[in-house]
Amino acid sequence: MYSTVSHSADAVIEQPDAAPAPAAGRQYLTFRLAGMEYALDFSRVQELRPYKSLERFASEGEIVNGVAAARGVIMPIVDMRIAFGQRTPILEEATDVIILKLSSCVMGMVVDGVTDVVTLSAQQIRPIPGLNAGAGEAAAYLLGLGEVGGRRLILVDIDSLMSIRKNAEGARHAA
């Protein structure tokens, strides 16, 4: 049985209602940010929307790109293009918003574009080179590198990533 996650009138992604068996792997939604490809657990995705389709009604900040409503849900919108890209983001036709159902809230995440949904087994996921235990909380959201079809994906724990905040001195801490 499948539930539908809609991206636009032309694209629909189907999400299994039941979690796959561990041997079969886990599904990840892949997306682009600043020229790199990332992946997050697909079970955290509520919906995909083109950026232009969201009704935004609050002022914009640096990373928190205001507040929007989608299907009657009011949520903060976080522009990951600024957080990961160190550049002024350009609104393009491919700019997407991934609406996430996190453990604490519903939130929109702006990315350069959604790529697809892939299934990765544990054997396809490797530790990130150069990332050691000394990185601590600063990189706790990085789960590893996934490899599928010649592509390298940076796997992120979206709950951990979205709980990071900046303090007054500019250091990042988990909320």
C-alpha cells in the first residue's frame, strides 16, 4: 500500500506506508545543495512543493526564510541554501521545499532541487572520511556517505540537523 507525496502537478512520489525490512534497505530522498547531493530518511518527508507554490506571509530572516502555509499547516521555512552554501540563493524554477514531519514539528526546508528517492542498504553506507569522534555535536547530523549508481550522497539525520542553533558567538549547538 502506498501513500502519495506530491511534488507538483507533473511529479508524484509514492511512499510505502510500512517501513521496509532492514535487509531490503531504507529509502532516502535525495536533494541538491551548493553543488553537492544529500539524502535524508524518506519517512520524514510529508510533502514536496515548488518554492513558488507556498503561501509565505512573514518577513524573511537570514536562514529562517519566514513562515508559510501549506494545506492549512503553518510552518517555519528554513533556507538550507544559505546554511550550506555560503552564497546568496537565487530563486530558480528547480528550487524546491521539502516539507518535513520532524519529531518536534512540521517545517519546510528550501533546497536547490529534489533529485529522487533511492534505497540504500547498510552495505552502501560508509563513514565520512576525515570525520572523527572529536567532531562531537558539531557533526552529529552527518550519518555517512551513501553510494548508489555511481553517485555519492551525504546522509543527514534531519531531526539532528534542524535542532542545531547558533549562539551569540556564532558557534553551532544542538537545541
